Amino acid sequence: MNKRIKRNNMLGIFSLIILLTTTFSMVSVSSTQQVPQENFRRLNYTTSVPLYIDNDSDLVGNSTSGSGTATDPYIIENLEIITTDNYGIYIRDTTVNFTVRNCFIDANIYGIYIYLAAERSVEIDNNILDDSPNGIRIIGSDYANITNNYCDGSTSYGINVDTATHALVKNNTCINGGTGIYGTLADYSNYIDNKLHQNTEYGLRIVDSDYCNATENICYNNNYAGIYVGSSTFTSIWDNECYDNSYHGIATYSDTNTDITFNVLHDNTFNGIFIQFSVDGNVSNNTVYSNDGTGILIAQSTGTLIADNTLTNDGFRFNLSSLVDYATLSVSSNMVNGKQLGFYYDTDDTIFSSNIFGQLVLAACDNSVVKDLTISQTDYAVALIGCDSTVVDNCDFNNNVGGSVLLEVTMNCTVSNTLCSHNSIKPGIFVGGGIDTVIQNCTSSNNMYGLQMVSSTNSTILSSTFNQNTITNAYIAEGAAGNIKYNAFTNAGSVGLMFVNFDYVNISHNLFESNTGYALHLDASSTGSWIHHNAFISNNLGGTSQAFDDTNSLNMWDDPWNMEGNYWNDHVSGNYTLDGAWGVNDTYPLSSIPPGVPELGNLTYIILLVPVIFVNALIIRRRKK
């Protein structure tokens, strides 16, 4: 129990780290056509000056018909108002029923502005709001009906319901604006069957509003989330389609009892569903596929029910504030690429070797073994969170968006004999807050990072290959103590092995070959390491040195007792001087590659790629079927 309490203190820090690395590139598929403006009535307009109505008498004077009752409201219709005034139609402090319909309005700030009209008295129907920064705004008028309107180019919002309850906002189209529809302090409001797209912020945004429903809306090509709900309670978000949004399909923040069910989320640039700082939510029966980030991301939230969701070419990610928060989740019957999401909490002494998992998450699972699994096309393949003495062995994790293996606040955990390759936007292996981590006989290639290790201590990296990773083959930061031996760091897009504020590492008998940047880079805060008997071949071509050390001789680059340093294929004579402010030297450069350094020629590259080619061929074949 004590070790778990210690790990809880660290977990919040590393959950934030895992949220931060994202770049995306996937093909978007649009399933819904735009609603053309021509579908809305624009005929038989009468040119009009702006209408300013401050009381019932003004309303009577500007209406074409009606008596102000619920069954016979005053009618304002068929007007074309194009004005540089701040308001097109301004109505306030009325006590009778009225309808504004079939108008075309282009005003300087507000197209239609309703303030403190009587309860159940307002209907805004089938109007076109063109290039008014705020298309329709309702303040303090409960039970308003806003239906069938077309808002184009409203740079702030198309429709805004503010401090008004029980609004019905239905079958509107809001495009090319800021936020399509925005409800704030609008309890018990219903947002139904709206088309919201190509807005620079949100499609639908609901904030500080309780007991609202968002149903059957189509939200796509918005620059933020398709649907966003913040600081609200008992919101129901169901049967919507959100796709091609530049952030999330659906996002909630600091909510309670939000119900997200039967939605379709796909091809969003970040996540299909993103839940953060929320309590007692329900995420069920959603269809999620091909989002560039994560299918469903649960962050710093508790009490969430996650059930019966179907994810394809997508996955789950859990970033909670403490280890015990994982016990509050109820996770069941979710499918990832046609296989089960394996989610286990406090399940010790278990072997996970059956290939039934589309993704596997172990939280507080000690003395367990994950072996012989093949997982692809998801977020991370396997996550160990707060686990002790658990092993991942002999697995094949390729073509995942989030990475192959994630170790978060673990102790004595090992990843061995595992292939971690072609993970597009994350590391092949990520270790955050690990103690006594061992990575051995693994191959991590063609990822963003081969290995990313943060705030970890006493780590061992042995006999592994880190090859052709886009940025850095291995990035190790904010920790201390380790052994890095008998590995190959080759063909990185930038640095082969980078240390940032990481101390006391023995780096020996490694091959550093053909990295675009430095083979080995130690910043000014990375001290106390011993680098010897490595081979540096053709790194940082065009530079003056193959390695960089910015400390004032606080690392040792040779073995002074045996007078042997490292092999540098560009060494000519004398000391080998490294780049950096202090001119650090390898005093005893070797004339040949030392024994124990792995050999990695062209034939070996081909052998390493064979499993990857085979897996990709299977995926392509299945897709064609």
C-alpha cells in the first residue's frame, strides 16, 4: 500500500506530460453535405431601416399582423435590413408574443437582439443573418424558440442564448463565424438538429448551463471542438456527428453528470471525445474512428462510466490525477479494432498472453506479465500505470498513433524483446516517473522518438536498437542514474541520444551511426556521466564534432585507468574535442571499434524492417477485403 501512495504523488505530474505531444496527419472523410443558403427563403423582401422596439407599443407599430397572443403573435417578416447601425432588429422589455421570420439582415454588430422579453413570447424563425458579427442574441427571455435560421459570417457567434432558460434552438445552420451556437447560463435548453461548420472557434458551445440537451447536431470543419460543454451539470450529448474539427469532436471541461452517448466522432485533428476535470460522466455507445489524436481521452476525471463504445483506427487514453482515481472508473464492453479494450485495476500476478486485446491498460497491477501480443492501429498499445514488477515481453506493437508502450510511475518494470515501430506522433517507448526500469533487446524505429524517458531514476537500457526515429532516437530528461550499454542509436532525424538535466549515467559499448544531428548531446545540466568504449560513425555530417557536451568537464569521455576512450571515425590525431562551450575532450580516442559494440550494417536494417513490412502488408490486405 505504501508504494502506491508514493506513486500517487507523482502521477498527476506525468499525466500532464503525456497530454502534451501531438502532431497529426490523416485523411478526412465528410459524410454530410453543406446546407446551401439557397434552401432558405430570400424572396419578396421589403427594404427596411433597422427596427428599435422598446415596449409593446413599438412592437405593435412595427408588426404586419397579429394580436400578441400565443396563438396569434405579432409578426415581423419579409424585411431586408442592410445597415451600418449596431442593430438590425432590436427588441426589449416586451410582454406580448411576437415572431420575427423570413428576414434578411446584415448589421454592424447584432442582427437580431432580444432583451428581457416575456417568458414563452419569442419566436425567431427562418431568417438569414449575413455578416453580422453577432447573428441572433437572446438575453433574459425564457422559453424562446430559435428555429430554421441561417447565420453566415458571424465572427463572434451565430446564435447566442444568454441567461435565458428552456430555449429551443433547432434546425439552424451557422457557418463561417466564430462560434456557431453559444449557450451560457441557459439551463434546460435544447440544441437539436443544427448544422454547424467552418467556424473559427466552436460549432456548439454550452457553458455554465444545467440540464441541457444537444441532440442530432452535425458539427464539422470547426477550428476548435465540434461540441464543447464547460462547467455544467446533467448535460445530455447524444446522437450527434462531429468530424473534421481542428481540435476535438466532443469536449467537456469541469462538468458533472454529463451523458455522451450514441455519437459518431471521426477524423478530428485531436481527439474524438475529450473529458477533463469532470465527475460522474457517462461515455457509452459511441462510434469513434480515424481521429488523428486519441479516440476517447479521459483526463483528471473521476467516476466515469465508459461502456459499449466502438473504436476503429483509434484508441483510449487515461490520464488521471492519482492512481486511486482509476478505481473510480467503470470500464466495460468497449471494442478497439474489433477486439476488447483490456482495462484492469489492481489485478496482480496475472499473465496477459491471449491476443484478444485491441488495447491493454493495467493500473496498479503488480507482478504481472504481458507477452506475445500484437496490437496496432490504436493509441498506445499497452500502458502500465502505477505498476510494480510487471513485464512486457515478446510483443509486436506497430503503427499506433500514441506509441507502443507507456510506463507511468512504475517500479521494477521491464520491456523486453518487443518491436515498437511506426508510431506516428509519440515515442515507441515512453517512461514517466519510472524507478528501476529495464528496456532490453527491443527495437524501436520509425517513431517520433524511439525512447522518451522523463523524471526516472536508475534506468537500464541494454542491447536495443533505436533506428530512424523522426526527431531523436532517445530523449532522456529530468532524472538520474542509469546504464546504457550495447545499444545501437542510428539514423535519427536529429540527435541520436539526448540528455536534458539528467545525471550519472554509464554510457558504454553503444553504436552511434548516421544520425543527422549529434550522436550524443548533453546539456549544461547533465553531469556526472561516464562515456567510454562507444563507436561514433558518420554523425552530424558537416559539423565539427559528432557529439556535444555543454558542461565544464563534469562528464568523463574516456576510461583513464585503461587509457581508452571512444572510437570516432573522423578522428585524425590527438584528443577528440567535442562541441560545446567548454571544449570537452576524449583524451584517449580509439583507433578501432571496441569489442561489444553492436554491428549494424545495411543487411541488419533490412532484417529489422521485415516484421514491419509483413504487418503493413497484412493491414493493407485486410482493408482491401
